[in-house]
Amino acid sequence: MVDAVLAAGHAVAALDRDIAGLPAHDRLHPILADLATEAGCRDGVAAAVARFGRIDAVVNNAGIGVSSLRPDAETRLPAIEELDAATWDRFFAINVRAPMLLVREALPMMRAAGWGRVVNNTTSFRTMLRVLPYGATKAALEAASAVWAQELAGSGITVNVLIPGGPTDTPFIGAESGWAREAMLRPAIMGPPLAWLLSDAAAGVTGQRIIAARWTGDPSAPGTMRAIGWPELGADAVWLQGGR
């Protein structure tokens, strides 16, 4: 994702717990930050602003998955008995709270410019309904993304969701997961749709989710893009009328 954004001509402040794996580039500013903490989010944004003067886009790709719980948790899914309060809180701190804090810190600059991009990495609906605590955190971020898109409509700031479309061959999934690495999606598929979402060509696109594995370069291609979340499920709400 960083490679694609650099290739598109952007300057990138990359926040990571381990900056050694980031590519060397004159427009890349690696920032060591623990996004599980409020201070890490705040100081990370401050370091980016100190280097580049402003923030035009926030890409929330940092995350924690179930491979962090035990090596085989991707295929032998965690049971509720394994999920103590500390584990639950850590997953939500990284996967939900950090995106909120980073967007909150950057938003005044985007509002002042009348231009901005927020791209959140969630997951498939299937995973949301099957894998705890990871799926619950991504469902929360999906919901937040839909709310932010509505709140910021007309401001010049877009909010969209980007997902790979399945298990992806990165260290996020442990070596002992049970998944065949050669069958996984390649992480590079995330690059082209991200670069497009950050471009002027995507100025009118907000409140959408893109599946990177289906990206052909044509955002209008069937199955590529749909509304964030599943808004059709909103029909199950029954609103009180007539004061009753």
C-alpha cells in the first residue's frame, strides 16, 4: 500500500511498531508508534505534521488479528473462554479506537483545506460474523465509517472502506495458521484501489467499500464497489409514530 501511494506521487508518513520493514524513499517518513495507546496516536500525527506540514489523508490499515492469540487461531477459532477483558480491550484499542483517534487528530486540517481522504481497512461480512474478537472490531469500524461518511458529506472529505477480500499473505496471519500461503491473496492488490481512492478521480466517491481482489481499475465494474456496511438491513428498524 505504501509503495502504491508513493508511486502515485504522494508523501507518506507511515506509523508502525517496526519501521525496519518500510521501503527507503525520500517521500516516506517512518514513524515509530504504538497505536494501541492514545499517546501513540496523538504523537504519531504530530510527527507527521512536523515532517510534512499537514495531513491530507488517513489510511487506517494497522490492526491486530487472532494469530496474535495463538498460532492456529485462524483455523481453530477462539472460543469465548479465551477472550479475557485485556484481550478484548487491546483488539478494540488497535482496530477501532486508533482509527477514531487518528481521524480526529487529522480532521481539523482536512476541514480547513476543504479536501481530505479517510480509508479504513475492515473485513468481509463473513469474518465479522465468525471470528471474535477480530470480527467484532471490524464490524464496529465498518459502522463508524458509514457514520463518518454521512457526517462529512459535502465537506470535500471522503470516507471509504477497502478490504482485500480474503486471507492475505502478510505477517498479520501467522506461519502456523493452517492456511496455504500460496492460496492467499497477494498484499499488492491493495495498492491500486487505495491510490485511486486518494486521487482527484475519486472526489465524488464516499460511503463506499471496495473489494481489492475484484479491482480492475474500473470502479463501475460489477461487484467492485458497494455502500459501506449493509444498509439494506436497516429496514428491520421499527420507529415509534404518533408519540407511542
